[in-house]
Amino acid sequence: MLEKKTLDYEKVVLVGIINQEQDEEKSKEYLDELEFLAYTAGGEVTARFTQKVDIPNPKTFIGTGKIEEIRTYVSDNEIGTVIFDDELTPAQQKNIEKILKSKILDRTSLILDIFAQRAQTSYARTQVELAQYQYLLPRLTGLWTHLERQRGGIGMRGPGETEIETDRRIVRDRIALLKKKLEKIDKQMETQRGNRGALVRVALIGYTNVGKSTLMNVISKSDVFAENKLFATLDTTVRKVVIGNLPFLLSDTVGFIRKLPTQLVESFKSTLDEVREADLLLHVVDISHPNFEEHIASVNQILDEIKSADKPTIMVFNKIDNYEHETIEDDDLVTEKTTKHFTLDEWKQTWMNRLDSKDVLFISALNKENLEEFRKKVYDSVREIHVTRFPYNSFLYQDYEEGL
């Protein structure tokens, strides 16, 4: 008889700010995403705190009154972890820990923790470890609380500084070692990519949890791990796919997210090389998410950073089975119609209508809706790239309908 397994979720509290860059609605959305991140990492959110702050407090990030309110709640409800939506400086993290007497995380450290859980291969673990050490290096002073360096005085001058400096040197040496290891693996992966021959390369890109791995499984008949959690996929998977009689390589890449830590972009450089070297990008979007337009902008920004924004791209709007729009009653003369009230057909008449019709798709990977249209568009795009590269091969691959 199998034992019933119960998961113990850690009780956490979320903290966000409202300022000129993010209004109340956007702050709520960021905290929703942070809550999903916390759930993915194994946390149960019991409360949220927000404060209007023009300039974050250099000592405690938020105001003294709000931090006292959080301290009371944390103390009364035995909260183990407090998570801030923005990156904290080492000094802020140390000061907040002293006041709240609990574990303090920011968005970056939370994402790093999820990446550490998800990393399966030696390569992914090395990338995550490098990012973690780069994040940890400026925060080492906060770890030596038993030496109380800040107090100084007799007997406190020396050992603390020496131990911290020793630790810094160990971490710097480890970072240098991991960088060398990654350089070696990068060369190996470059060789692997070179050995794939002249097949057209297609990469699935998009925000995290938009259904890239599910789509990969449906198209390539593979068994890539897919789950309704953020960053379910961390290791790039490449599969040979044949549509009709046309073969090409399809790669499933790590999902992007807003406020992605710079350490991760840097350490996952080689994973993103799959995107850089792709001939065609399939930009998967979760159209059922209320803010999918911002997700598109975030992905485009990262593509711009890795100099891949000008590649041929097909926009694949996924999860149409999940899409729901708000309705306005006939007698409601007050509510103003916004994008939240758009049906799928109305969305298609917006900026999407200005996109080339051959570069836009509406599908459901889970329910396999419109997959035939998806296959046709991918086939036509891959065939076009292949024939441009090898004109003498054009007779091998017919039009999609003829091939069928």
C-alpha cells in the first residue's frame, strides 16, 4: 500500500511597492506572479503588504511604519519567510532581517531557488550555481552575524574580517572555476550544434508557463517534462521533428520572466545560444493571461538583449480553450469597454491584424485545437528557409496539401 505523501508548504508573506513606474493594478499583478513563484518554490502565501513609495528607503526599502506592521504580523502568525518583489541591496536585506527576525528573500533569490530545484543536468546545475555565487558574493557580510562586526570594540577586530575575506576569496575562486567549466561545456555544445548538419533549426520561446513544453510534446511526440508551474523546463531539449516529409530540429528553451535576474541571463548564455542560432522562432503566448501583451514585451526585450529580435518569428497564441473575457450587461451604461472585454475575434482585429497573417496562429496545445493549421504554417516557413538555403532541393518538398 502506498503511503499518502503530504507536502509541507512554508508560510510566507509578500511585500511590494506602488510608485510612478508601477501603479496599484500593476503592483497587484506583479504580486500575483510572485505568489505563483512562491508556490512553485514550496511556499504558501498568507498575506500581502504594499506601500506607496516614490523612492525606496535606503535602509529598509519600505517605511518604518509599514515594516513595523509586517513585524507584528510575522511575529503573531509565526511566518518563516518574507519575500520582496524587488531586488534588495545587501544592506537592506541585513537591516530587514534584524527587524523582522525571519528569512528575507527578494525576487532574484526566489527565482534562483526555483532554478536550483529544477536543474537536472550537470550543465544546468553549473549555470545555476554560478548565478547563485554571483548573487551571494556581495551579501557575505550578512552571514557572519555571530561575529557582530558592526559593533567593533576590543576582541572584535581581526578574526571577523579575516574569515569574511577568506570566504570571499573562496567564492571568487569558485566563480572563476565555474566560468572555466561553462566555457568548456559551451565549446562542447557549440560542436554538438555544428554536428547537427544543415537541418533548419526552430526554437520555442516565450514567457514562463505559456505551454511551450506541452506544444513540444504534441509536435515532436516526445516526453519533455511539463507542469503548470513556473520554470518547469530549465534544460534545453532538442528533438528532430518531421512534418510531411520535411525534417527540422525543434528546441524547447527556458522561459523568460519580467525582472529576470541579470546573473541568470549571463550564466544561461549558452542556453540562449539555441535561440541565437535558430533559423525560425515560435513565440508562444498564453492568451488566457490578462496581461499577455506585457509578457510579449518582456520576451521581445530579452530577444533584443541577446540580439535575436530580427529573426523570422511566428506568433503562437496558445490556451485559447482557457480564454475568458469579461462581459458588460446591456443596461450597464457606466462600465467602459477595455481589452478585458475583448472576445478572441475582437483581439484578432486589433494590432494582431497588422501582423502578417502567415505569422499568427491561435491554438490549444493541451486540447490539440488548430494543430493542423499550426503544422501547415511551420511546414511552409521551414520549407521556405530550407529552399532558400538549398535551391536545388526545392523539388523534394511539395506544398503541404500536396505532401498530404
